[in-house]
Amino acid sequence: MIVLVDHHLKGYIVLLQGTLYSEGWLDLLPIRFVFFEEVGLAVDSSDRVVWRFAQDNQMFLLTANRNAKGNDSLEQTMREEGTFTSLPVITIGNLDRLLEREYREQCSARLIDIMMYVENYLGVSRLFIP
């Protein structure tokens, strides 16, 4: 499973990965986190471009700040292009709280639940974690 990490999360994802690793999840599930640069996306790509890329490549999009402003916003894109087989966008509800171990553990558990039971979440446009 591949998670496309929004560029705003770059510094935070190390903390989340560390929690997933320390809890043993990365030994059980093949989760790979990739950044925009690694997959050839510009950091200023529109939400529509990012969402389409993630869907076309069967990647979960992990974000914290995509919005509903404009024709190419994430919300507008999901409404217009989402299908019953679309992977959900996973949104961290409170990015600053990722610094807290307990909150990270909750986010980690929710992320694993989504990935383990992905068939239950297909077609759901957005899921907030924890």
C-alpha cells in the first residue's frame, strides 16, 4: 500500500512512521510513504491534479489542509470525479497534535484500520483521523 503524503506533512510524517514502526504495524502491512517529489508532482500542483494522480496510481492521499475553495479544490474534485471505487482521502484532523504521542497512536490505529479494511471505505471521499 502506498500513501502519497501531502507536502505540508513532510516534517510530521517521520513521527507517524515512527509510531507505526514501534507498534509493529510496518512489519505486518506493506505501507510505503511517498512524497510529491518522489513521484514527479510539483508541490504547487492543484488539488485536482494530486487527487487524480493518487487515484490513477492506487495511492491513498494523506493530507491535513486541502480545502473546498475553487473549481480545482479537493472537495470539488471528489464530488465531480469520485466513484464507488475511489480510494478515500485521509485527512489528519489536527496536525499540530501529531506532536503528542497519544494522538499519533490514535492516528496510527485509524490509518491501519482504513488500510486493513479498505474495501469498507471505497467510494468514501474523505476520512478524518484519528
